[in-house]
Amino acid sequence: MLTKYIQAAMHHAEYEIIEDDHSFYGHIPELEGLWANAVTLEACRDELRSTLEDWLLLGLAWLRQRPLFTWKCGILRDHRAAIPPRGLRIAS
């Protein structure tokens, strides 16, 4: 269940090269504040995935609301407004 969530979110990741130091910056636009920076693109992808995993685990630990995304028909859908105030639910 979490694997599908992470895979769906990572499909929306965007990357760019930082001109100052030629490192890579990556973020997932739907997940405000979630980003990563690394020397190579592959390292940036790995760091972004790891950061997303940590972000989700912290959300579960704190029992705070986290975005709910579903992956249906090749479309990532945002259902944050439908989440009750406590817990994390992921549609299968």
C-alpha cells in the first residue's frame, strides 16, 4: 500500500540542475515542502524517495493529516479535502 503511494508520488517528481554548483534539485509539486538536493540525478531521486518515506512515517507517528493520493487510470488524484482530521488512509 505505501509502496504504491510512493511510486505514484515519485512519478510526479520534477528535477532541475542548480547552476551555481551543478547539483540536482528535485521536488514533488503536490507535496509542498518536500524536496531533495544531490550531486547526481540518481542520488537526488534516491534522496527524494527517502525523504518522502521519512515524511510519511513521521506523519503516521504524529497521527497528523497527510495528503491522500490515489493512482487510477494513469492519473494521480489528490483527495486531501476528503481526509478526516486524524490518520493516514491510502486508497487501494
